[in-house]
Amino acid sequence: MGSLGAGTAIQASYFVAAALFILGLKRMSSPVTARSGIVWAGVGMVVATLITFLTPGMGNYGLMTAAIAVGGIAAWVTGRRVAMTDMPQMIALYNGMGGGAAGAIAAVELLAGEVHGFTVLTLGVLGGLIGAVSFTGSLIAFAKLQGLVKRSFRFRGQNVVNLLILAGAAVAGAVIVVQSGGTQGHVVLLFALALLLGITMTLPIGGADMPVVISLYNALTGLAVAFEGFVLNNAAMIIAGTVVGSAGTLLTQLMAKAMNRSLANVLFSGFGETAAGGAAGPAGTLKAIETPDAAVMMGFSEKVIIVPGYGMAVAQAQHKVWELVQALTARGVAVKFAIHPVAGRMPGHMNVLLAEAGVPYDLIYDEAEINSEFETADVALIIGANDVVNPVARTDKSSPIYGMPILNADKAKNVIVIKRGQGAGFSGIENALFYLDHTRMLYGDGQAKAAELVQAVKAL
Amino acid sequence: MIDGFIALYIFMLAAFTGYEVISRVPVILHTPLMSGSNFVHGIVLVGAMVAMGRADTPLELTIAFLGVVLAAGNAVGGYAVTERMLEMFKSSKGKR
């Protein structure tokens, strides 16, 4: 095959791959077609990867195949094994790898002196910088959610330090662009500073804000891939990277909004600083309830709305909760799930966990869809959720969660809360919902209590 | 070859496409979709392969090798977890 023939075949394949990526993402935006969407995109990826072996003037095929095998097999094994509750940090990890790869491309091309022209050099340097930040930043995000790094490292002037590191990297990058290539030392300095910046930027951010950060790094990796696509003159990388960059930016904004946090707030300040002041506890007392009474309350209701939170998933109670739903439905009780956008560890994570237990997605409603229905619900069952049902978000201006959209569980005629103990939520804020007159606390392990409820409801 | 304004046009249209595709997505699919878009930028693999194919010095080759390993991890891992999440989404077929 002549190089012209190979060139055309490669371009055509990249075109098909880019089209399949966009169509795949489109199909992933509806639960009915979502599964086929990832398969379409996967086909595009295989086509693009295989055809790249035909690129004229390439060497190192043996090592290249080995590298693909090493990375691919390791990722496949971990990806198939990871528990659904740990999904967010795995996404962070794979995303970081993509950022690292974009950074590596930039480093190789800059070291080889293959990058020419002001615009392409600028994009190459920027892509490398962003990719490297996304690489170490995502690794820190992974380590934090995995529980490997427990503390949030904050110190005075951390923003100034980060700014200085960024400025240093920018200077090194500018030298490379102006001197059309720079020296090896400049390239090394650029990447060393960028890798460091990813670490220092992410370490101070609290675990609750991590989903937003992961989403941001996802968008940044997309952008880095697009920029390196310009360097390599690769349309598939430019299109796929840009699509992810803009989609990821939108997704990041949606998440930040759902959490009532601005992106700047997440990145440049720590959560909990205002909460530490501690407003006065809510009035009223906590009123406990026993399992049989709770079962009677729900079993003779017309409508029950279940509000699950990450605590339910930690207790591995989702399967028992689904059994409870089936037992109630068999008695003619209408049961719905109400999911807050930030239930679980990132928006949509709770839906994945419920889907794993076999809950059909059409029983699951988001905050906007179901909030008006709480008033007609006989029972709202809260299991493992806390801050997202705290009514002070509507009323108390001094509360750190004031203004955050919440589920109006307090409007239901009765509220039952399954909770392990009497502690406060993730943000450390007392939940006024628990102290309301029509709220009853069912203390115990989520899974055990859900199982007892199933038996009690069946025995009615 | 892609140059100058053509590149800018591609960039703009792709950006709008990404925005439009995501803007109508229900919240229940945000996590799988983030994972799916994470898979899509695994296309960085083809770039890493090209960079490795042209690498000469041991330093370049080492970095490029790492790049390909990481990129393959991004693509394969992204696919594995996204597919696992999406295959679980089922409808209750007229039960409501």
C-alpha cells in the first residue's frame, strides 16, 4: 500500500471514529439507548487504534503493542472488579491516565523538536501543562476518595503558592514557545511544575467536593487531548477531545450547581470553614420508633417515597431496600424513589447503585420531578441521606448549606429516618428534619433494618 | 492537512456538539455519561502511538511508552466501567 492509500484509509477511519464517538455519546444520553451508545463508541475506538498501526514512518511496534497490552489488561481487570460504590474514584483514575498520556505526547514532541510554529507550539505546551495537572490532580482525587489520603491539607497562602507554581510553569512554557522549542531543561521544568501544581491544587479540596473536581479534570483532559491533536494534526483527537472538553465543562457546572457551590469556591476555598462556627442545635427532640411500628406505617400507606443516600450504599442495603419496595408494592402501596443530584458521591451515582440492585429506572425521580409530591406522600423513608433533606437549607441563612436545593421530605405526612447513630451529616450540620414532630428515628444498620422491615411488612 | 481557520471551525463545531449532546441528559445518567466521555478522550491512545512510533532517543521512548500504557488504560478502563454501569439500567416495562 502506498503512503497516500494508507493516509486516506487512516483519515477515513478517524472520521468514522469521530462520528461514532458523537453518536455514542448521544445514545448515552437516554437510559433506553445508553448501553448501545458505549458499544458504538467502543467500535470507533477499536477502528481508530488498529488503523493507527498503518501510519507511515513509524517504528517501535513491538514495544508499542506491549505497552497497549500492559495498560489495557491492567485497566480491564481493575475496571471489571471495582465495586459500584467505588466507581467515582476509578473514573478519576482512568481520567488521570488520559491526562498523563496527553502530557507524555507533548513531552515527546517537544523533546524531539517536532513542534513548529507559534500557534502549534503554544497549543502543545498548553495541552502538556493541562494534561500533566489533570494527571496528578486526578491521582490525588483517586487517593482521597479511596481513603488513601484522609486529611485535607490547607495552609495560609496556598492560593499564592499555587499561583507561583503556575507562573513558573507559564514562564517555562513561554520560553519554549518563544525560542521555538527551548532546551531539554525548559521542558523538564515545565512538566515538573505542572505535575506539582496538580498535587498542590487538589490536596486542599475536601472529599465532598471531589466529584466536581473529577468532572473538571475530565473536561481538562479532553481539552489537553484536543490541543495535542492540533500538534499531531489528528482530527479524531481534536474532535473527540473538544467534545469531551465542552461536555465535561457543562457537566461540571451542573454538578457544582446541584451542590450549591460555585466552581471558584470549590477550587479556592475549603468547605467547613463556616460550618465550624456551629449554629445552635435545632429545637425539639429525637423520637425513636421500632421496626414493627414503622412497617405498619408504611404497609398501610397509599404512597411512600424513599430517599436513599450514600449511607445506604455503604451499608450495602440497596438490595434489601428493593425487596422492601416489592413487598410494599405487592400490598398496593405506590412507592417511588427520590434522588437528590448529589446523592451518592457524584450526580447519578445513586442511580447506578440502585440499578445494580435491580431497581427499574422509571421508579426513580429527581428532585425537580418529585418535590411537589412529598405533600401527598404518607411516608417519606430516609435511608442514609442527611444534608440533602435538611430543611435549614431553605430557612437558615447562617447555615453553610443555605440555598442548596433539597428534597422536601419534611412536607410528607410522616417521616421515618433509618440511621446508625445520632451523629451529624457529612458537612457536620445538625439536621432539623430529624427533630420535627412527625419524624421518627429507626436506629440501626441500614441493611439489617431494611431486612427487618421486609419481614415485618410481609407479616402484616 | 488541518490548519488555521479550518482547525478553528472544527474546534468550534465540536465544542457546540459536546454542549448540545450533554445539555439534554437526565441527572440519572450523569455518572455513566461522565465515565463515557472519559472513555471518549481515550482516543489520546492513537496520538500516544504516533508519538511512540516516531520516538528516537531512550528518554523519548521511555516517556512515549508510559504515554501509551496510560492511554490504553484510559480507553480500556473507561470502556469497562461505563459498560458495566449502563448494562444495569433496566425499565420496569409498564409497571407504573
